[in-house]
Amino acid sequence: MSQTLGKGATAQMPQAWVRVQSLAEAGDFAGALAVQRQMIPLMDAIFAEENPGPAREALRQLGMETGNSRLPIAPVSAGLCSHIAQVLTDLRADGHPLPQPA
């Protein structure tokens, strides 16, 4: 599990990062950068509080239960949980194929 969480934003949106890589390999650096910039709000949210809590919360909201972080890492704040939910909603609205929680 720590390997999955250690990937940060990659774990939550693998398709987006595969697209970034594919565009870059095809020489479309502007396209790759545009997709990468769309991920900035999620990356900011994941690192807004002590990790791995926010990464786990994002995965939980995507339907992938990872359990809670152990002490001394504090639970993710309610405000950040709401913010992550909004970021994921916005990314879906922008056409990113994200899993829906069960």
C-alpha cells in the first residue's frame, strides 16, 4: 500500500499521467503541459496537509479504501476533505475519467 500512496497524485489519476507521457513522447509538449496543469489543484490538495492523509482521502473518495493513517499523523481536516471532493468534481467536469465511489 505504501508504494501506491507514495506515488502521490499519480495514484489518483493514472490515466491523466499516461496522457501527459504520451503527448510528450509524441512531441506535443504544449498539450502535455496543459494536461499536467489541470492536475495542479489535485496535487495542491494532496500536499495541503501532512501526508499520507490527503492522498488516502483522495483515494477513498475515488472508491479505493486505504484505511486511516496511524498516529502521529492527524486525520485530514473536514475542510480539506470537502476541497478534495470539489477538486475531483471539477476534474470530472473537465472530462477526466475518474472512478466513482461505490
